[in-house]
Amino acid sequence: MAMGSSRALLILSNFKFKTTASSSSSSKPFFPFKTNLGTRNFSTKIRSSLQPPDLPRLAETARISLAPNEVEEFAPKIRQVIDWFGQLQAVDLDNVEPALRADTEGDNLREDVPETFENTEALIASDTLWNLGEPSSNTGMEGSFLLTYEISNIGKGGFDGMSPS
Amino acid sequence: MTVGRLLSLKVSVFLSSVPVSVHKQTGRILHVRNGVLYCTMKSSQSQTATQEKQQPPKVKVPQHALKKTVDKITRDYEAIIGIETHVQLSTLTKAFCSCPYNYGSQPNTSICPICMGLPGALPVLNSKVIEFAVKLGLALNCKLSLNSKFDRKQYFYPDLPKGYQISQFDIPIATGGYVDLDLPLEFGGGHRKFGITRVHMEEDAGKLLHSGNGAQVDLNRAGVPLLEIVSEPDMRTGIEAAEYAAELQRVVRYLGISNGNMQEGSLRCDVNVSIRPIGQSEFGTKVEIKNLNSFSSINRAIDFEISRQALLLSEGQGDQIVQETRLWEEGAQKTITMRKKEGLSDYRYFPEPDLPEVILTQEYVDSILKSLPELPEMKRRRYENMGLSMQDVLFLANDMNVAEYFDETLSSGADLKLAANWIMGDIAAYMKNEKLSINEIKLTPKELAELIASIKGGTISGKIGKEILFELLAKGGTVKGLIEEKDLVQIVDPVEIGKIIDKVISENPKQLEQYRGGKTKLQGFFAGQVMKLSKGKANPGLLNKILLEKLNAKN
């Protein structure tokens, strides 16, 4: 963990705390997993009180299959990663405005001018897209449509098989 | 009370077309309440008495009786309705790449590595998307976030090439607005104000067409920019919800940011409905309804869902109302369950690392505010203040092009009420018949003003005016030109009218005798003959005055 904490300190020293002109009332520091904590009043403990994720469910939502022994193997490693982030809780942020992003510059914009991509055939050729291994019989192309699996196979685990839009 | 009546109107519409669904779901209710249905006219005390005595007969229930029962039940509940609307922006290119978007193109012809989510491709935001988002936020009276960001909404679906949708989660570009509207008069009228929770930018997914053993994917639409508008749960009836959606359509069309077409999919609405007994502060279970393709579907689907939930609650079967997504079936006119959700989806939102912060300057926002056109609400209030009736106001302000036409006619000097009447009456009828928009008719606002002035000034009669209107609409031309060409100037010289009348009288001695004998109705016959002889040019008022004098002269 010594390596981890020195790296954490390195990152903290490079981190620019931006004071934003308008404080958005709904901005909170973002935690990738659910925590029981509020926005600012962290304890000064180094040991993080962030909850580690439910690994089987996490793997399910990410569509990564894990054998039980792999779950056992990965759980403490992921726990370590979270604790590593948890060290940031030691920082006193009371006088700092929340930043939306760790950005340097904003505004990389493009004009609304159409450009046709020429080689669309290459884009939709089977091997470009479906290189997950063997393209199976129900993937590939049909006319100019892309073929995909049966929808019912897809909606598993934390997702109801429906496009939200 | 008006709302209750409105509800019952809508309920009777769906009931008269689908008695079956009520049977299936609540067959028991009909069984038990047949006594009630049998004697709808009697007071409630006698109803219970008759209920005990009568055997429920197996006859088809009269529709009006069914309607009254459902109406009675729904009156005890209050519906809470919220709407999520997705507006497809009419930018020339997609949100994060330069692919053009044209509705109806051949599948997979407008794609590139970025919108296909191929490895290594990076999104670059289209500046027009920000402009349109700010326009809409301002038009909906929202507070704009001068700093906002994009987030990834992660889920797996074949029409989502990247495996995530670039959206805005916790810091949307606009929050806390409202929309003002007026309900149509045929539904009771009235002003309403509905809150807008947020407006945010996001990208559309591709199109999925279900086929035999899987699905076909067309990624032309993937990456098209959308604005999602979330309303406060302020609507209470199907008609309020439908009008809210119609007003959003009006606003996006006025702003020119979208063609707001529900049939094409450039305006999509998902509705959330829950009901609670009147007086209860807790909300009921929320049900989402999808697959609404028109404003009237929104109206009917909500009314159906309210009735469905009310019937279940009144039967003590409230636990049968689950949080789920239901589909509206246009053919069967009912909502059906899709699949019960296994808990809420976990989208694992996190800030989009490939896109910088969206930063707006106050100057930018102010310049857009200045450039906004007169919005529907402002136009309605202006027309109302000019003295037009609510019916006229709602018609004229509905379509931006019609309003512009009307405004131009007025600025050419036309009388207010007359201009409104012509546009709403004969011109609208012509447009409907010929399936033309107001921009396609050949009659210009200036000539319409000229026509109105010519009639008002007495140059031509109203009847002649209507006749040349048709030609002006179809072929254009000027009013003055047509009047001259066809010699349409009204005859207002009493001497000349007198001569024509004398001729007609002398040519019809029999009718004259009958008139003098007491058949005064024949005045109409004489008037018609004079009109015919004068080719419609005789001034009707003068004609009748002089005719009457001459007819009664030798008495």
C-alpha cells in the first residue's frame, strides 16, 4: 500500500482545484459505487469506509463471466482499488468549490457541416464488427442491415432487455 | 367538475370501442354491479336494494351505463402524470461526428467509425447542439447551467454500438422551467402551467427492426442529437398531457430546432401515470407507458391507464398495480404489460472522459435570448390582447406559418376580425381540401388584405369576394386585376339598380300579381332574378330596399 499512497499523493499534488464561477447546487463528488456518505463531511481516517461492490452483480452488468474462484480472487484486488481512492477522503475540501471535471480546457467544438464517410462497406463488413471470435450464424449482414442476436438473450441481470429510448 | 366530465367523455370513447378489455380484467365487477347498471337512474339507496333482488343477467352491458360506473370510480382518485419527451434535433450532422442524417435513407449509409463506436474513435461535439439546447432551455423558461458535462449511460443493446449512450446525468444544461398553455375550448378551455424539471443533451440509438430469428440493425440514426425534456408530474388528465406534448411540438417548431413529428419519431413521449385517492399525500405506484405515436394516443392511453388503475384500486386489488413499463396498443386501444422490471436498471453513470466540459458564457446566452422568435405563449397573449376570441387565438397561433401570414395580412392594413375569419374559414378549408400548407397557396397576405378592403369598402360584394378568393388561392394574381378583368365592380347606383329591377318586374307579371296578392315570399325570387341579370354585381342591401319599394308601389 506504500506504493499506492505515494502515487495518490503525487496525483493530489498535480490535481488543480478549479473554482467555478457558478456553483451548481446538484454537483457532488462522484463515487462510482454507492456510498453511505454525504458530500463533504468525511472522517480523517485513512482507511476508506467506501463499500466494495457486489462483484457478481458488477460482472453481470459488465457482461463479464466470472467463475467463483475468480470472484474470490478479484474481490480483494478490487477492494484495494477502492481503498486507494478512499484515501482521497483524507483531503479537507471544505473551502474548495466542486469541479465538474478534471479538465484543463473546455470547448472542443465542431461546425455543423456534413461529411460523408466514404468506405461504409468496410465499416459494416462482418469481421470488422463481430470480431469477438467466430462470427456465428446469426450475426453478420443481411442486405445492408446488420444482424444481431435474439433480443431475449440480451436482457439479463440488472437490465430489462429494453432500450431506454 | 369539468375535469370529471372531461374524463368521462374520454372514458366513453374508449369504452365504446373496447368493451372486451373491461370484461377480461374486471369481469367480476360487471357481475356484481349489474344491478347498478340496470338501474342507473335511481338513487343510491334503491340501488343496493335492487342489487340483492336481481340475478345478474348475462346480457351485453349498455355502454352509457358502463361509462357511468367507471366515471364514478375514477372520480375518487387523482391522477399524477409526468412526461419524458425526446426531441430529435434538425442539425445537419450528428451530435458527435460529421455524418449527415436524413430520415428514410438506405440502412447503414450514413455511418462512420465514431457513431459506430469502433475502437479508437473519439466524439467531437457539434456546436449547433449546444445552440439548440440553449434555445430550448430559454424558451422553456429554464435556468441554464453555464457549466455542464456529459456522462456515459451504460447498458447493452444491439442498437447501441458503443455499449453506452453519451448523455447528461447529474448536471444537465437546463433545469427548473415551465410551459404555459391554453386547453382547447372543446375540452373545457382554461390556462395551465406545467413545470419542467430538466432539459439535457444526449445521442440517439440506432434502429432495430425485429425479424424472424433475431433483429436487423440500422445505425443511420445512431448518434443523432436529442434533447430530453423531463416534466414535473403536474398533469392531471389525458387531455392536459396531450396539450403539453402539443405545446412542446409548437415550441420546437417555432424555434426551428426540430420538426417535432411524432409519426416520424422526431418527437417521442413516454408517459408516467400513477393515481392516488383524493386527499392522500403519498403517490401511488408509477406506471410508464411507451409506444405513443400521436397526441390523441397520449390522451387515450392515459385515460385508459387511469381507469385501469382506478378499477383495480377500487376493487382492493391495488397490489396488482406494479411499477412497470406498458405498451399502448393502438389497435386494441389499451395498455399491455411488457415485462416486469427486475428492479431498476443500473446504468453505472460516470463522466464522459472523451468530452470536455460544456461552458456557456453569459454573452452567448444573452445573444441567443435576443435572437429568439416570438414564442407561442407570447403570440397567444398578444392576439388575446388585440381582442380576438380564444378560439381564434388558438387556431392562429398553432402553426407558426399561419400566424406569420395573419400578422402580414394585418400589417397590410386588413381589419382584424375579418382577416381572422377569412384565414380560419375559407382559406383553411381550401388548404385542407388541396392538402396544402399556408406557404403553398398562391394568395399573398397583401392581396388578402386588398380583398378584405375591397369588400369592406363596397367595391365588390361579399359574394363576389368569395368567388374570386378561390381563383386567387389557386392561381394568384391581384384583386384589382381580377375585378377589372371580370368587371366585378359592385353596382351601387340606385338608378341603375332601379332599371334592372324594372326590367325583371316587367318580365315576370305573373309573379308580380302573386306577390301583390299576398305571396310576399316571392321577393326572394325577384331578388334572385335581379342578381342574375346584374351578374351578381348589384349591391344586395340597395337591391332589396329598392325592390321592396317598387313591389309595394302600386298598392
